[in-house]
Amino acid sequence: MIYEGKQSIFSHQDQYALIRLVNSEDDATTKKHEEGKTTFTLKMAKYLSTSGIGDYLDGINVLLSFLLTVLHLIDCSFWVQGGTYDVGEAQAFITIPELICYIYFLLDFAINFYLSENKLFFTFQTTSLIEYVSIFPSLLARLNIITGYKYIYLLRVLRFLLCYKLDKVLQRLSMEVFRLAYKPIVTVMAIIMINSSVLYVVEQDYSIVEYIYFMVVTISTVGFGDVYPTTIYGRFSIIVAILIMFLVLPTQVEMLTRVYSLRSQYARNKYISKKESEHVLLLGSSQVEGFKTFLNELYHSDHGMNDTNTVILQPQAPTEEMTLQLKQPALQSRVIYLEGHPLQNKDLERCSSKDCNCVIVLANKTSRTPKRDDYRNIIHAFAVKQFAKKQKSRKGARVCLQVLQPSSKDLYFNSLGGHETDQVICVDELKLYLLGKTCLCPGINTLISFLIQSSKPSYDITKYDKNKGEWIDDYLCGMQNEIYRVPLESEAFVGLTFSQISQAIYKELNIILFALEVELESGTSVFVNPAEYLFEDYLHYGYVIANEMPNIDQIQQTKFPEYIQKNYCFPNVQRQQNNKNAIQQEAEYLKEILSEGIKDDSSKHPAYYQVKPQTITTGLPKVGDQEKFENHFIVCGVVSDMKYLMMPLRARSLKNIQPIVILNQDLIPTEIQLQINKFPKVYFQQGSPLNTEDLKKACIQKASALVILQKSADQEEGLSNIVDADTIFIYKTVKLLNQNINIITELASISTISFLQISRNNYVQKYDWSVSEPFASGEIYISTMLDTLICQAYYNPFITSIFDQMILGSATVNKKNKKIYQASKLQQSNLFLINIPPKYQEKTFGELFEILLTEQKMIPIGLYRGEKVKNNNKPYVFLKPPMDVIVSSKDRVYVLSAKQPKEQETTLDNQINQGKESASQYFNIKSKLQGEEGRVDVEFSRELMKFNEKMKSFGTGLKQINSSVFNQGLIQEDFIPKIRSLLKQELASLNPQT
């Protein structure tokens, strides 16, 4: 049971649904125990009420009551007008159905009498009296026990009054509007039928049809006068009928009008599914901006799914802003908004949830109660799945769910209890992953937003000119690219490696093939840059970066150089034997990640740097107790799931790790300390990031990156700008102390991005916030990006796996799958940002792509252009530049690589090769300082950097001496030994132990 203390976190409806789902076995046991103590009468009454059979019996009773009234009117038409009061024998087609009705009424009355708690009260209640009057006299007359006079058969028509019994059934089914509309209809029909029958018996002047006609024109206040009563009894019955109509009917109509006016048209409408078109059900508590982002991505022309409808089900009517979005021409005919609740079956019927293709639940990113909102969304998802499962006798609808907290993701998958095809995207987890990864790889959040977003500012790539002096052309040109999934089934690919195919496709079509779906024994998986994978003769699916959907035929017809030899020695690996689709495989991948987690024992989970369990304490080292930091990361603020921020910064695939300083005004709670002190080199500085002295204590001048975490969303409504105000002040304060630091933050309101803008260009006004300098440089994280991601996950379930690999690499692969991947020469790559080697500078991006892919097995996907390259005040992301773009010394390149790329080492001039060979015997400090798995500690790296700087100056002096000696032709035999001796002395002075 999900509770916090004694206070419930759900509404009454949510509590009931959750308890029914979680504690179903306990409820069944309790129910069985209680039934053992009850009598047969109570058990039968409970069964009829809970199973719905009692409602069916009442419905049949009402239907037969209406049928008996109709039979009475038909029987009256055969009576002799003006004749004797004894009607005689009736027609057989009237008598037989009439007797069937009487038998059912008697059985139903007997059952209700037997189940009633107070039988005396039941005997004399109004409905029972009507039963006596409408059944027994006419039944006795029909059986010829008494004489069948007309006024005896007239009592049959009173049976119509029992049609009001359906009112209780409708009330139990929560059909309020239909119930209120049903009552005045029954009232009008009762007045017409009963009074027309009375007039026919007491008047004897017209037929039964003419008296029905008379009652209709009378109660409609028309009164033509062609038919009218002549006796005192007939006129008195009309007076009673009119009084009843004036006293009862207005009250019923008024109540119906009042209730109907309270329900908007969205609460009355319903969606009728069509066989020729699919529809998705959109739930959740997201803001309007989230729904807008999702719908714009869903109906973008790149997806080619124009016949898919969207049904939005929300517990309240749409706001004015939402109404304006729904009236857009692109959405008006495709999006249907319904007011209702996912826990009500009638509302799930209205939106045809049993036939929906997918259920998508969006979370409210600014929620003040994230845990409660997550639980509510989970309950709603379960409700739809259960309803669809009951209606269609299958596993239920597929669900794409957004949750705010990582623990909610665990709860959802653990509650499924079996294999499901659902996808869960955790907002906080991905946000912290991206914020942490941006410290190592600036601009990754901007780059990923380009790859998953289809709705962007338009730009004609054919008019791109590399010689233009404005950075906005580079930026918009790169923004047009995104990810596409394409089939790769050509025989020309068989026997070639992934890197060879990727190189040929890029050279011929200017498309970057960077990931691949591969069928294995464990199922279908996706791999980012599996460079050495050898293509076999079966259908693969590749993931490419392009500015539009590629031509599949052109990809299949890619030509390869003749000198490339194919290799048909495929590894003996068993392929999958089942028929699991991509959605099921991705669900297994997500479950696999959840089952792994971060364990306390580092030997069980070697993907991240972790200290030993026995050294874990409830405190972090203070900055004041350490030496001064350089190139470290500063984190301003504390959130509940800090470990997800640390994981990209402490991946074991990194060759070195940099210190992390947490700067917070309050002490870190113990539960958060227990999360983050498992990672090494994490320090704490108590203070405010708005205080320059506290920033200086954290060595802000030498820090390489700073992360500003937003305060928890426990603020009052409408205070998002105040939260952003703190972020802006911190941003300005830090920039005054360190102009070159990389700052990463999240903004609650997009409008505040202008306060971080440096230049006064009008790009934001011309396009939108996505072209602002802070976002272009990767300093801003926007939460609506995850609304686009969940839409992409709907179209392609493997997309989340691709981005997990870009952020964490192969950290989430377990040992079993790792062996399977190695057998097939498969690897999962990470995204790195590296400096361009000096010898490759001033080359084109196309040449750089070919060199890095051929020599280093790395796939370049974009540039991170430095300041002042093209009138830009900040760096910016240039995704998949054209082939002829020249890279400069200020640029850095985004690469996909299985291992962290090695930066170019400093070497001596070629003219002193002998000195270089001699020095290499003593300069191999790196191999002596490396620990397991090739890691280099930060302190030793710093010493190496200092040593390299001294060697630069030493090499310059040596070059001058060498030049003068050779010019004089006086080189001595002991020249090289002297140099070797000098190098030994210099090395010993830097590190005596080595």
C-alpha cells in the first residue's frame, strides 16, 4: 500500500483503485471469510448487487412493463366500442405474451420479497401496491376466474408507472444526465397512456388511437377540439392529468436543464473509433505547453501519420489557452478533447479506450507534489489497461508514461507482474543525466533536442553558404537534421563492417549512419556505432542523421570501392527465435536497467567509480580541507536524486575523473549524502552561490563547469519566474568571476531566457527561443524536450536506448549481454566532445569524418564552434555540417566512440628523433600511473600537464642548440647521452618516486 505516514496521497477514487490493484489477494481472502458468516439471503443479495445481475433483472422488468402497456393498447383496439363492459376472449398473440409478462412479474416480486430485510415494509410500499393492482386483477380475469370487465383490464396500464424503477439503475451506473432526461420522458408517456385508456373506458365515443391523439394535442397546449371528453369522469381525468403535468414535469425539466448546463460540451461528446484510422489516448496532468509540444511533434509531416486521431481525456474542461490550441487548423479535425475521468468506465467507453493504439500519459514538470502526481498517473494507466483487457480479452493497451521520480519508474514496472510492452520516461532522471553529461560534453542537450524534434524554425539548406559571416546560418543549417530509421537489406552490405558502410553512405549521400538494430539470442537490440560489426544476410534497421527522410532505394544502391574486401567469416551466434517486436524488446531493455540499478558493492556494478562500502560515511569532505581545485565541476543546490547527476561524471569509461564541489546554503540531508558519497572526489562547501566569497572558496575561477539545480517545486502557484530569478542572479554572478566557465541550468519559464542573452540580435524575435545564444551553446535545459521524446518513443521504442547510450555508454549492459555482444563484435558507444588534432585543422568536415572513422573508428556527428568564429559571443552547436565546411582551431567535434578518445600527445620535433626515442623510455609515466582499466587519477594528470609544459620549453631550447650545432658542423659524440642525462634529472625533480 502506497501511503506516507497516516496521511493518504490519493483521492478517494484513486485510493480505492490502488488498493484494489495492490491488495486483490487480501481482499479476496477477506471477502471469503466474511461470506462464511453471512446467511444465504445476504449472500444472494450481495451477489445480485455486485455482479450487476440485479440491474439486468430490473431492466427486464421495465422492458416487460412497457410491453404490457403496449399489449393493453393493442387489446383495446379490438374491444367493441360502446358495447358491453365484458370484453370477452382476447387474441392469442396478446394473451400468450401477456401471461409471460405476468409470470416474470410474479417471480421477480417473489425474489425481491424474499431478499428484503423488512418484509412488512416491502409489502406495503408504493411499488408493491402498484404490483398488486396491475397484476392480480387482470391476471385473474385473463384466467377466467373473475369476469373480465373493461375497468379491470384498465388496471394493467398502471404497470407503466414501474418504468421509474430504471431510475435507480441509472443512478448506480452514474449516468446522471441520462437519468434526469429519462424521468420527464416517462412522466409524459405515463400521462398519455394512462389517461387515454381511462378516457376510452369511461367515454366510449372514440377509438383508443383517437384518445391517444387527444392526449398528445392536449398536453402540447394545441387543443384542436376535434376530439374532446363529454362525461364528467372523462373531464375530471383530464384535469388531474394537467395538474400532474404542471406540478411534476417542470421540476424534472428544471433539474435536467440545471445539470445539463453544468456539463460542458466536452463532457457530453464522445469519440467513435473507426476501422480505417487509429487513435491514441492522451492523459496526464501536463501544462498546455506540454500538450502543444507533443501534438506538434505527433502530427509533423516527417512522421507521415496524418490519419491518426488523438483523444485527450482530462477531468476538467479545457482552459482558454488549450481551446485556442485545439482550434488550430492542423489539429481541429484530428484532436478530440473529452472531459471525464480515467477511473470511470463510462468515460473510458466515451473515448473508445479499448480500441486505442497507445495510451500516452504526460507528467506535469512543475508539480509541487511529484510523488502524488506520479502515483495518480500510474493508477490512470493501470485503469485503462485493465479496461481494455476486459473489453478485448488481451493484454491491454500499450502505455508510454512520463513520471517525475525514478522510484515511480521502479514502482510501475514492478507492479506489472509480467512481460509488458510499456515504456516509461523518467523526467528527473533524464534531466540530471543531461545536466551531468553537459559538464563533460557541452551542448549535448541542444544536440539531442535537434535529433528528436521535428518542429523547428525553417531554413533552406540548399542556400547555405559556408562563407557567410553570421553564426545563425551554421546553427539553423544544423538544426534541420534529425534521426530517421531506415531498412538496410541490400546484398551489397553483406560481409562489410558497420564503419565501412557508414563511410560509404556518408560519402555518397551525405547521411550519417550512426546506430544499428541487430537481432541476437537475447532479442533485438540497438547499438550506437558498432564499428567492427560484420553485416550478415538478413534485414537490419539503421539510424541515420539527415535533414529529411532519406531515399531508401538510394541507400540500398550504395556503391563501395573495389579495393574493399568482404569478410564472410561470420561469428557463430544464435539469432532470436521468437517473434518479439521492437516495443517488447525495448521494454525488456528498460526492465533490465531497472533490475541492475546502482548497488552498494562496486564489484557487482563496475560501470561507475565507487568507493568501498566500509568507507561510506554520512558526511562529505569539506572544500576547505583540500588543496585548491582546477578544472573541477561545481553543483549549486541539492535535489533528492543527486546520484543520477553523478553517474555520467563517474563512469568507468572515463580515463580521468574531475572533482565535484557541491555548493549549498544548507547542510545536505543524510539520505542524499548516502547516495553521493559512494562516488569519489565529491566535496561539499556550505554557502550561497550568490555570495562571491563562497564561490571563491569553491575555486570558481578555475572551475570548468557549473550546474545550477532548480529548487524543488514546492513553491506557490505562479512563482516560476521567482525561481528563474535566482538562476539568473547566480548566472550573472558566476560569469563576473569566470567568463570562460561552462554554465548549465534549467529554466522554469522560457520567457526568462532573454535575461541570459548577451548580444542584441533579433534572431529570437524572428524565430523563437531555440535560436537564442544560451540555448545554442547548450547552457539551457528545456523540460518540454521530454514531451517530444515520448512522442518519438511512440513511433520508435528504441529511441530512448540510443540516448541512454549517448549519455552513459555501455554502463547499463549486464555481464550476460556483454558476452553476447562481444561474440558478435558489437559495442555500445558514448558521445564525447574532443579537440580537433592540429594536423586535421583547416580541413573540411567531410575529410575529418573519413579520417576519424577510418583511423579511430569514431563517428563525428557535429561541431561545437568556439567564440568569435562567426560573430558569435558564445559557442554554438553545429549538427552535421556540410562536407565542405572548414574546421578551425577553435572548433571541437562531437564523436561517437566506444572508448574515451585519446588527446594528441606532445612530441618533439622530427629533427631530434633520436632524442625522442631516448626520451620515450623515460616519459612513459602514464603507464606507471594508470590503475585498473586504464584510468589516470586527476592529481597525476595535473603533474603530467606541468611536465609537458616544461618539456615544451626544453624542446624549444634544444631545437635552437641543435640548429646552431649542426650549422657549425661540430656535433659531438656525447651529445645524445648528455640529453638523456638532462631528461633523467628533470623527471626526477618532478616526481622523485617515479
